[in-house]
Amino acid sequence: MDLGIRGKNALVCGASKGLGRACAEALLREGVNVTIVARDAATLDATRTAMQAIAAGSGASVQAIACDITTAEGRQQALAACPSPDILVTNAGGPPPGEFRQFGLEDWRRAVENNMLTPIDLIKSTVDAMIARRFGRIINITSSSVKAPIRMLDLSGGARSGLTGFIAGIARETVEHNVTINNLLPGSFATDRLVGMLGKLAAAQGKDADSMLAASQQGIPARRFGDPQEFGAYCAFLCSAQAGYITGQNLLIDGGNYPGVF
């Protein structure tokens, strides 16, 4: 299927690895010119180099901007490099796990700044130009925790739920201009972050890391972790010309882990 977005410009945050990188690569394969953003300059540059082969094959371009998207200065740098994206993928690392009693107000402020206010500010900076061009696709990578709370992820669930509530309103205002805004809710995907978190948990409990990884996969109906490329492909479709009637949705990609009907 031709997704109808060849030649469009995308800004993809948190794109040096994991789910953000998978989204950027999927868009590149569709001929989208992609600007990737992440904090670690060395990792980001290696990712950009690897992506150049994909870009060459599709006739697109890829550039990398090393900055902290959760700061005003970082957002200015990213938008200076990609000043008027047709596609915006917001993504920032989640806050640390823990029981809510152990966190102070500064921890909560940081979580809200990174995982709620940063996406809102990026949307504010880009949505009007999308409306003027009558094309825009905004994807927020959040978490399955906004659908079903996850123990020990209180900071993440709280901040991301705030973003979810905001999107529910604005997405209904922009869709008449062919600007859609949706949230992707990943479950357990085989990323460095997931493996690292499970490894730390195993060490804390005196368990074998490989055994814990295997047990975690068996707890998912699909009996495996998700492949980031699957996530990227889903993101690319939501950015397509064909997805103009999908907006304000919280779309789970979790291998069937959420047990509810709605």
C-alpha cells in the first residue's frame, strides 16, 4: 500500500533507539524526510548513519539533531532544523519506576514536564501550520499504563494520563482540517529500556535475568515481546493519507495483554 506521504517532512523525538527509531525508519521507508532527535549525540549519529541506507533506497533524507527535547532550548533546536513538520512523533523517556510515596513534588514536576508539557508545547508550535496546509499527523508515544495502571509506574501513568486528557479535546478540533492527533500505547517491546529494567528488577530480587525475561514473555497472550518494527509500521499507517478519519484515539499495541473489552 502506498501511504501517500512521500515527500512529507517528519520530526521524530527520542529516535536514536527503541520505538522512536522504529517509527523514524518506517517513515523513511515511505519516502518521508525525517529529522531525528535524541540527547546522546554519539548514539544519534550512529543511528543517522545506519538510516542513510534506508533513506537512499526510498529517495528520502535523514538529519539528526542532538538536543534534549524536554527543555525549551532543545525544542527550539529541533524546530529550527525542522521548522514546519507535516508529521510529528512525540516521545520522551519515561520517569523512573517506584511506589508513589517515595517521590517528592520535584519528581512529579519533572515527570509532567517531560511526558505531558513537552508534547503539548511541540503540538502548539506545529499544529497551526499543519492546519494551514490541510495535512498533519501527530502521534504521541505514551504507554499502556494510561489504559490500565501498571504497578510501580505511578509517575508515568499520572503524567501521561494528563496528556491523554488534553489530546482527547484538541484532536476533535483539528480533524476537520485533516490534522489528526492520536496516542500509541505500547505494551512490552524488546527494547534496551525494557531489558534493562527487567535486568535491574532481577538483580534486586536475586533472580536470573534470562529467566525473568522468559517469564515476562509467557505472561503476555502473544507469548513474546513486541518487535519495535511492528510498532513503527503501525505509526507509519497512522501518519498516512488513508488515516485521516482516525483521531483522538488511544491505540494499544500490547500482544493482547490488556484484558478489557473497551
